[in-house]
Amino acid sequence: MAKMELELPSTVSVKEARLLLVVKLYETQRLSLGKAAELAGYSVQAFAELLVRYGVDLYRYPPDELEDEALRWIEERRPVAETPPVPPRRRTARLTSVETCSATR
């Protein structure tokens, strides 16, 4: 791994500069989430929360892939023995004689 030496203004700490660099490298898809978290010195979960704070998308799915993934996720969680809903019963008329008609359920 390459090393870099950089002079920072007094208003920027080494930790902050490192974090900002790693966030940008993740955002531009130069680092994986795990590697970026490691280089920044955070757990994956903590680094993911920081990405959200910085407005960086955690998941980079094209819209069509995101829709496919969401549908697959829903299908995987649907109960196996799910029964379709029973449609409401329709009222029908039954002819009881030639002249009268009564409605039944």
C-alpha cells in the first residue's frame, strides 16, 4: 500500500482528513465498504452511518436492479403456505317459483 505525506491547515485534523479521503474513495467506487471502514478506523456499521451523514449512497444499484432486488426480497419473505384472500360472496337471486324471487347469500 502506498503512503502519502500531506501538510494540513490547523483547522483540519489528521483523523478528519483521513476520513474525508476514505469517504471520497468509497463514493467514487475505489474502495469497498469494508476496506474503507478499515482505513478510516471504524466498524462497517459506524462507517456506513457516517456515509449517510455525508450524503453518500450506501448502496449503488441502478434503478432496474434495485427494483429487481426489492421484488426478490419481498418474494423471499412471503410465507410459503399463504392462501389467497377469499373474494366476497356475491348476492344471487334464486327463482323459487315462476312469480316470486328471493335473494340469498
